[in-house]
Amino acid sequence: MDVNFLVAPQWQGSGSTRALQLGDGAEAIRGDLPASRTTVVPIPLGAGEGLGSGVRRITAIQAVRDRVADALAGIDGPVVTIGGDCGVDLAGIAHSHEAHPDDLALVWLDAHPDANTPESSTSGAFHGMVLRTVVGDGFPSLVPDLPVPAERVVLAGTRAFDEPEAEWIAGRGIRVIGPSELTAESLVAAIEATGASAIHVHIDLDVLDPAEFSSLGFPEPFGVTVASLLGALRAVTSRFELAGAALCEFAPPSPEAASDDLPTILRIVGALTAESGSA
């Protein structure tokens, strides 16, 4: 079955000064996707309001979630959501989990665990709270009806933890694979340990080492190599059913930077979709 693509260039969940460049990044990726299998979700023009929630711009984030959910409802088969900030994957994860309520693993490839709450976050930026929210421990209006069990989450390539995040992850027993430990074998083994047969793969591009990929709002040193990421993705998509995926946080500072980094993104898209019909 062919994989479809959904482009949702949300920027309101980002805490980066380069947040608006996420739209440029999403548009650059869209230009290389098959038009017949690509849906574009319109993003609210305004920043949105916090409404005292502790989540900056929560009204815009909720609006995008609902628009993405509506779009996903009209698409058959797995969908790769192209962001935008990590918050665009709220609806995608919920969609995958509803299709596989008992056997879905959430593979979170990100330099950061995105496991803060409105109370622990120092910025109020939602892209630092997404994982915590989908596991059921976030602001109530953003928590999905069917949270993902913590025991079916795999964090990979993660290396920059706030103290409250680290405590929560340890307390929930979430599996963590560091950048130097990420291989095809280690990721497959971690997913197998969850008992899942299907996967939703969330990729924040800052999982990559900034020496190999530069168009990032929050680069972290000592990241995953492109070769390691591609090998791990090919392994898990050949071993498990791809229920859905997201590719987020591409923030090129210039058209030249976008051109330099876009081939890496297209290789990642190819690795994700190879078993189901590549782009």
C-alpha cells in the first residue's frame, strides 16, 4: 500500500526564534513529495492564545490538531505528517493508536524527550511537551482520548534531558537508546520488547548530529549519524507495520541551507516508506 503525506507547517508550538522558518522547511519538503498523495493542512495565521493553560498559543495548537485529525480521517493507509514543530504529530499519533489500540509502539527519535508539562516547562512551548501529552500526562484539552501506554514508548537518539523529564522517564520505565547505542539491532530489540507489531515513528530532525544536518532550531551536539538513522529506519519498517510517522522541525535559515539539507530528508522519507511504496 502506498504511503500518503500530510503537510502541516505549524509553528505555534515552537519556542525557537526561528519558528516561522518551519513553514519554509515544510514547503521545501512538499515540493519533492508526490502531489497525488499529498494533502496540505492550512495553518491559522495568528499566533493563538495561552488562555492561562501554561501552554503558549494553545488555541492555535488545538485548531491545527483538529484540522489534521479531520484530514487524516479521509485518508486510507499510513500517513507521514510533515511539520512544522513536533506538536503537529498529536493527531497523527492518536490516529495510529486508534487503528492499533493494543499493539502500537511509539518510536520517538528526538534529541529531546519532549516530556515537560505546563508546570515544569520554562518556556511554555508545546513542542517540549508533546510526548508527555500523548502518554496522558499533559494539559487536559490536549491529551488524546486513548493515551499511549508508557511501556510502549521507545526514546531513541535522545540526549538533552531537563531534570523533571529525566525523573518522569525513569519513573515510568520508558526505554531510552542513546545516540551512540542506536543501531538497527538495538531499535528492533527495543520495539520487540514492547510486544508491539505496529509502529508510529516520530522524527524530530534534531536527533541528527548538527555536523551532518544544520537546519535546526535547537541543535544538540553528539547526535545520531545519518547512516545510523537510515539503517535503523529501514530495519524497523521491514520488521513492523508502519501505522504512521511524522517528520518535524526542519527550519532552514536560507534557501541555500534548505537545498543542502533536503537530500538527507528525502533519504529519510525513502527509508520510512520503502516497505510500503516509496515517495
